[in-house]
Amino acid sequence: MENNPEIKSSSVRNRILKLLVVVSRLIVGATFIFSGFVKAVDPTGSAIKFEEYFVALGIDFLSPLSLFFGVILAAFEFLLGINTLLGSYRRLTSWLVLLTMCFMTPLTLYLAIANPVSDCGCFGDALILTNWETFFKNLFLLIPVLILVRYSSLVVGVYNKPVQWLTVLYSLLFTLAVAWFGIYYQPILDFRPYKVGMNLLDAMPKENVNAGEDYLFIYEKEGVRKEFSLEDSPMDDTTWVFIDRIKKESASKDEKKPLIEDFIIRSDEDDMNITQDILEDSQYTFLLLTPSLEKADESEIDKINDLYDYALAYGYNFYCITASSDSAIAVWQDNTGADYPFYKMDETTIKTIIRGNPGVMLLHKGTIVWKRLPSHLPDETRLNDKIENLPIGRVWKYDGSKNLGILILIYVFPMSVLLLTEKTVAAVIAKVREARKKKREKQNSVLAESKEKQ
């Protein structure tokens, strides 16, 4: 019997299938975990991408829900990835992943053909893929997904069934906590080029005066799209809607690409590039960044005005950088009493620099000291000395590896403790359920006796 070739063939086949299932779990799980995690880290970035989709598809009435959709999608993808990797709720998870891929694959094919947005944003700013690259990635991913659906019975869960719901609950809470931090502060992992501690002068082209000429700006009016140079862009014409920004072909293919190419500040009066004048100033500079003054939150305007008064009192610079029209600037000045100067910058660049509308960035000799939402600006009572002597004047060097390590520890440690104690936890859960069941039975018994007496 042991030498039966049919038995040997069946054994080899089972081993191959089990190996395929394990590899499929790793591929699908890792992809969904990464996709959900980077979206959770920067939910505002996901919301911006959703808005682009809604505008491109003609359903921009859903734009107010963009942030909600961004958080929900991040949590959904992260949970699917974790469940796939851990083998939790194997059948339900594999079918949900397949349904997700059946929706996303045709959608990415449409995006690749029609190209309404420059990239799908499926991996946020952590990994930029073209629409065709995203489509082929989804096609490839369908193979391990189908394997998991077909052979879900071969999936062995890391955790026992009684405690699998705890892994799902903790993963959900972890994702929501990371998303909350990114919304109410700034993303704890910054995949964008404008990181705290970076010197913009060192990261930009040396000849920054003409850097804006490296881009073409796409605007749309009455269904017609047109490309403009920076000088000709219809920023002040509200009948044109900004769609995208594309880089011109570089004359030199071997030239080393700078980290930052689109940080261009222009004066409103003569459209002069004043970027270097601002960055090379030896004084501290506060930049109030708002991509759209029409949509900017005015709830913390008192803190913004207090910061402006502080800058004025101590001789620091304070400018508002916006992509809004002159008429929108005039309305903002009337509503808020703003006396600070206003300069222009590309809307996409502002959204890339800081998450929030508005947001505040502090510069010192071209170095980003910090980026904050107005709600986290210091109170007027704390602005009582030169900035060098205050906590807000300290440069905090961004350390992505350290932040990532902290996040991994926060997630992995409780999950590891649960894995080591799952039998005890399962026993406790079983006892709690049994106690509740007895309590319900007792209550039902008392209720039944009372009805009989009546």
C-alpha cells in the first residue's frame, strides 16, 4: 500500500496545492495589508484621490464623503489582508477578496483606457503606479485569489476560531487609530517629498527660477481639456477646472532628478517667481497653506490671526500660499480680517505639502521645521518669547523607520500575546458565554413562572 503510485501521486499533489495556497496567502495578504495600511496612514490623501475620481466620473456630489470613503476602504483592505494572511474566516475572506478584485479589475481597465486620473492611488503616495501597471497588477493578483477561493479548505488558520474575532476587532481599531492620527495631526509616515527636517533649497533644482516651466497644467472647461504653461494657466478664471499636472520631457535624460521640482511660489501682482527669496530669508517664515480658500475651514481663524500677530511682533515672515483666485482671496480677507500677504502656488503642490485646508508650515532658512493643522497651533499665551526659545522653534527630524517600527510594535505585540494565550482567552470567552447563557435561561424561567401565576 505504501508503494502504491496513486497514493504517492496524490500525496505530491496535496503538497503542491498546500504550497500554492501558502504562497497565495502571502501574496494576496501582503498586497492588501500594504494597500490598506498606506491608505490608513494618509486618509486625507485617499480623500483627495476619491475627489479626483468623483470629478472625472461626473459624480462630484459625493465629494463631501471622500474622507469617509478613504477611511472605510483603508480598513476594509487591511482587514482582508490580515484575515488572508492569518487564515481567519477563510471562506468568507476569500470570497470577499474575489468580489473586490472582480470590481477593481474592470475599473482599472477603464482607468487605463480612458485615463481620467494620472494614477489610481491604490498604494497612496508610497508607491505610484501607472493605470496600466495597476491593471496588470490586478490581473496577476487574480490568480492567487482564485486559488484561495478554490482551495479554501486547505487554509490553516494561525489563530483558533474562538479568538479570530478578536484579531479582526484589534486590526480594525488599529487601522482607525492610525487614520485618526493622520487626519487630526499629520501622517505618521510621510511618503511625500516634503518631509519635516528637509531643506527645500537642497532638494530643489539650483536654477529654480524657471522650474515651473517644466510642467504643463491641464484644465477643463465645458468638457474640453487644454494644456497650459504656468504663466498662461487660468488660475483666476473659475470657469476652468484644474484636472492634472504633467511634466514635460526633460532635455537631458542623464540629468539627476531633484527630489522637489514643483515648489514654486509666485507673486500675484507681477507673477514673479519669489521662491528663492522666501527660502533664503534668514528669518523664520510661517506659511499658511490652503489649496482652496473657498473650501478652507475658518473655525480656527483666531489661532491663525494670533500666530500672524506674533510673527508681526517679533519680525518673522507670514504669508498665505494658495491656488485660489483673487476674488476668493478678497472674500477670505473680508471674512477673517487677514492682513498678511497672499502668494500663488499650484493646487496639487499645496495638497502634497500638507494635509489639511488650511495648514501651517514653519520654515527656517529653507528647512521645514514643522507642519501643523491650525487646531494644533500654540495658544496666544504661549507665544511670549522669541521663537528660538519656544518649543515651536525646534526642528524635529523626520525618522520614517523609527515611526514604522513603533507602529509594527503596537500592532504585533498584542497580536503575539493573543497567539501565546489564545487557549486561555478562548476558555475565558467560553465561560463568559456559558454564564450569559445560564443567566438568560434563568431570566426566561422566571418570566415563564410569572406568566403561569398570572
